[in-house]
Amino acid sequence: MRKLNYFLLVSILFLLSSCEVVGGIFKAGVWTGIIAVAIVLGLIIYFVTRGGRRG
């Protein structure tokens, strides 16, 4: 019974740490997405304003 308790405790610790890793990956993904959208919007605005000057 004691070995089962240790096994469950170690299993829970591994599961919790993996959840933190997945959470970190999603946070990094969100920030990467936000930065990518900001860059794309900046490029669109740049090219639209640059094209407007020629006319």
C-alpha cells in the first residue's frame, strides 16, 4: 500500500509539472501570435501610406 501511495504522489507531481509546461507553451504562443499580428498590421499600414504618397 505504501508503494502505491508513493507511485500516486510521483504521478501527480509529473502531471502537474506537465500542465505547467503546456501552459507556458500556450502563453508563448499567444505572445508570438500577438507580435506576428502587430508586425503584419504595421507592414500593411506602411505599404498603404507609402502607396498613397505616389498618387
